[in-house]
Amino acid sequence: MRLQILWLLCGLLAGASAASAASAENELVVSSFMQLLLGDAAAAEQAFEFIDEEWHPGFVPMSLEALYLGTTPARNAQLVSLLEAKTHQQLGFDVSAWYEWLWNQPDASHPAYGDFKSALYSRIDPVFGGYFSSDREMDIRLDEIRWGGVRQDGIPPLRNPRMVSAADADYLADDNIVFGLEVNGDARAYPKRILAWHELFIDEVGGVPVAGVYCTLCGSMILYNTEYDGINHALGTSGFLYRSNKLMYDQATQSLWSTLWGTPVVGPLVGRGIELARTSVVTTTWGAWRERHPDTVVLSIDTGYRRDYSEGAAYRDYFATDELMFNVPTLDRRLKNKDEVLGLLMAGTDSTPLAFASDFLQENSLYHDRLGDRDIVILTDRSGAHRVYEANGVVFADWDEFASVVDREGVRWTLNEVRLESADGRIRNRLPAHRAFWFGWYSAYPQTRLVY
């Protein structure tokens, strides 16, 4: 049957090149899987027959995506039976279990997989078709890219959002969680209760174009300088996830970007050495941030969107348990999935990433360690906020958990968002670090050294 259909698709297959024959066969694979979802009963049965006869290990992820989106119970049951027969796994309708098994096998993607993914998801949002194709460059496994259930920018980013003074932010209580940052003297606070509904803001802070990316699922808030090598990358929310971490896209090329890496991972920008620079951000309370920065501005609740912006309203059920919404290949059980860690990297080096359990740092509010060949000190203030600075041979002995730290020689240093400054004029710069859920950080950096 396969050769008969292939001849029909190719027209004059006998005179066709090997490349065109392979292309036609890939089209047949894509068509067959699409028929499982969209075809009538006869077409779906023919598709099942083809997939059964021509089974390839790379059919597994296509089968799982068809199963995940399929709405016909009988076809889903037939697909599960076929999967179990071909893989010798008995995982039933548990799509998450299937993915966990798949991701722990060698990647055996079929050459048609990218085109199938394009054809499938372009029916949900036409722009999705541009994300995927079989000839797009990629740095990650295609089968680990999962749809998050929304269209492009379906979780709407805040572009150049309105900011208000601290005095005008009467909607905030002192214990509300905010993400605080300062760039070139421009201090700003972005409440978690607002960003949880938007996950991304694009702005210029202190004259620097930035993107603040908050991934609710993995608990990370990262501030990136969006300009690289003279190009300002206009980022948005792709609608897709990689290891339960949101993937961004850039408007110019529709490349997909990893939130936790700050690099393009699928599309034309892959392989160009692009890595966005991180800027320091701190997770703290509104009261603590305002005390440090009375002149701060803060994100206005008037975003132009209608949402329940009350504290804790967004993702309440997700944050209340240790369960994941989208599973990942491997979990590390030294901490609970959603225990918070402070993650550190040394950009542009092969040094081992570091993660510190937030609870550990709150019990050790002044803590020394090393990142690669660099001495560091982590200071945790009264609000539980963590800040990391270079130490460069200085050993700090005590601090007031607000703004003053004393070294072993008795010299007093003053803390701000950019640096530590000693009374005798020495400076130790702050290092970018951010919180994340342990499972999310570990999924991105499994080689991490964990301190807990």
C-alpha cells in the first residue's frame, strides 16, 4: 500500500530524484498523522494502516501530539494500542508518562517531524507554522517543545507599561511580593501579582532596552538586556514551553528563545553565539523595596487588561501544590519541585552553575562561596531577599540585614543594588542572580552544584 500511495503523491516517481522521493514520503507521513486528527473515518483508518506498516521510532512524538490534541475517543484508544504495541510500554492514556519515557530515550526524530509540528499547530494559530519546519536549526529536542495552550502572545506581554510613583501605588500592601531592579539609577518595582498574568514586560529602564521575563510555571524572574551586537530583539511569548519553561520568540525571525538561557534555541538565530546579558533583579516585598528606594516607580495596575490582580489570584491552585502542570525529563528529589532556589551563572564560561536553597540562605544571611574562580558573598535581608556580590578576597563577618556589612578587618561596607562600597573606597560589584523553582532550574542546568 505504501508504494502505491507514494507513487500517486510523486506523480512520476520513477524519474524523480531521491530527494524528491524523500520529500514526498515526508509529506505522506505528515498527511497521515493529520488525518488521524482531521480526517473522516475512512481516511483515519487508512492513516492508521500506513503508520502501522511503516512504523518508525520517530512516530512516537507525532503520535503523542495527536493523542494530546485528539478529540475522538475511539481514535485515541486505537492510537494508544498502536503505541503500546510498537514500544512495548504499557502507559495507556497518560501522556505525561509517555513523554517522560520518550525523553529518556535517544532522540530518534523522524525527518518529517518539524513539518508535522508546523502543519498541526498552524491550525491553532497561523504564526505557529513559522516556528517549526524540518530544516530549521535547533539546539534542543523538538519533541520537548510542548504547546502551553495559548496563541502567540495569548498571555499578553506588557510593552512600555505605565509606571506610577510609590505614593500613587495605593493598591499594594507592604507584604505584597515585587520584583525590584535598578538600572543606571532608575529603580523600579514590578508586582508579582500583575506579572503572573502577563509573564513578560518590554521596556527601557535607565536608558537600557530590557525584557523582564517571569515564568510562572518554573518560578523564575529574569531581566535581560535585549540588545545584542547592535540589534534590539523584540521579544514576545511564543505559546510553547520547553521543560515547563516558557519559550519566547523574536518578532524579526520568529526564532524561539529559552527563557532560562537567554539564547535562541530554534530558528534562524541558532548558532550565531547570541546570549542576552542578565541584569540583577531581586524578589522582595513592596514594603522592603520602598524603604530602600523611596523614589522608586512601580508598575501601574492600569495595564489596559481586565484581570484579577489581587495578591495570589493568578495560578493559585498551581502554587498551592508541588505538582507540575507540564512534566520534565528528570526530577532531582534533594528538594521539593517548587522549593525556591537562588540560581547563579558565570556568563560566557564553562563554570558549574550554582543553586542555593532559599531556606538555607535565610538561615545563613551572610554566606560565602565560589562561582568558578570568583569569590562571592550572598546577603539575605530582613524581607528574605537575596543579593549576590563579588568578594574578591574580602571576608565579610557581620551585617545588619539591611544596608551595612562589616568585613573581618572591621571595615564597614554599604550595600546598594549595584555594588558594595567600603568606607575606604573599595568596590565589589553585584552579580546577576534570580530565584526559580528547583525543578525548573535543575531541568535547565542539571550539572548544577546545589547548596541546601
